[in-house]
Amino acid sequence: MASKFIKWTNKELLNELNNPVIITAFEGWNDAGEAATTAVKYFQDRFSAIKVGAIESEEFFDFTISRPVIEIPDEHREIIWPATEILIAKMFDSKHDLVIIVGHEPQLRWRTFTEQVIEVTSLIESHMVVTLGSLLTDIPHSRPVKVFGSSDDSELAKRLNLPLSTYEGPTGIVGVINSVLREKEIPSMSLWAGVPSYVSGAHSPKAALALVERLADVLEIGISCTDLEIASAAYERQINELVAEDMDTAEYVNQLEEDFDHNSEVNEEDSNPELLVSEVEDFLRNQTGQI
């Protein structure tokens, strides 16, 4: 039975997909520095994804929190409601086509919302689902961005050298979706990028770039990242200038850099992915509602 909460506009295009993989991200708690949604939208733009539907917002959002926006294109007033878009990208040089699900983290009826995502997954017989997130953590902006990965699927985790997810604690919609995918035995994995906690309000193209590159590697997709590379260099210069203006912050960042370099030298974290994932778990437990 088709869901009454998904409004399809080009559903017939789903029949043309080759070994589809779903990638998804949601603005809000799971999206520090807007890195996760920026990464997904970068794939959307780079591969000219076509919108085929949307999970309608009426049942899932409190419009006093996520307010609709009035626009006047071509002199005709239009109300734009928050929505979760479903798009497809044909990948002619890849083994997998992409189905992109991107929008705001819903405020209401998470179980029902997750059912809509699962319906899309089942409808296209998805090869795999990849959820993206980003988190605030104690890393310096001047060093490479860490990307943390985990999976609930033992075969997928082994193939990609990822730890199995053992997290217990508060979660966002990304965690709920991954949990239901595990129950339904649909292979899934989650990738998270770290964003410096001392610039929590800044958009982070550097973290987005790290997610794009890691996801492209997982999917064996070639993608040009020149735009994000330029934006990342500008981001780092701007943060350098801001940090230099405050002695306390400069000392704090210098300490983070020393810690980062020391850990890189001993290679402890790089050799044990479970230690990386523990940072994500600490964030989820301690930062509920703060992003």
C-alpha cells in the first residue's frame, strides 16, 4: 500500500535505477556546521539530481518552530513549506545510481516518518543506505577533518573496515532510521564529520568536503570538489583571523593542535576505528538538544 505522506512527481524514473544507493542527511541536531546536508546537496548539484517526490511536512513538523517561508517568484506569492525531498542521480560511470533524501529533522511522529524512508528503500530495492551527520568536537580547524564511520551490518562493516555500532543513549532521526534499517536487515552505514566546537555557529565547508570525499570513496564515485576546496581554504583563513583576535581562544586552539599532532604521531586513533566512534557516542550523550 502506497504511503499517503509521500507525494511523487516523477515516480516512473525510479524504474530506471541501477543498483541504487540511498544517501540522506537532515538539518538540525545531526548537522553541526551544516556539513552533512551540504555534503548531500553537493552530490545533488554535482550530478544534476532530479526531484521525484517529497515526504510532505504536515504530519511531521510544528510550524511554529519550522515556519513556512513566503516567496514571490514572477510576482506571484507562494508559500514554501518545510519538506523532505527525494531526488535521483543517474551515475553513468558508477556501479550505483543515487537516491538522495534530504530535509529538516522532523519534530513530530518519528516512527511514521521513518516508515516513509523505509518505503522508499523497499520501493527501489536499495543496495545500501548511507546516513550522514556532523558533530561538535574538540578538534582544531587547522588540521584534517576526522570522519567517523560505523555500521549495523556485519558484512558491510568488515568490507569497509568499520566498527559495528554499539551506541546506547540519546539519538536523532539518523539513529532511528539506522535502527529500523537494521531490524529490516537492510544494509546501512553512517558517516560523521567533526566540527570544531569553538566555531559551532559557523558553516563548515571543510567538514562537508571531508564527508564528500569519504562518501565518494565508499561508493567508488569520482567527483570534482574544487568548489568545496576553495570554500574550505577561505573558511580556514577566516577562522585563523578570528582566533588570532582572542588570546584565550588562540591558546586553546594551540593546545588542540598539539594534542592532534601527538595523536597522529602515535597513530593510536587511526589504527582503532572504535576509538573514533567513541567520540561520536560521547557527543550524542552529552549534547542533546544543543545543536
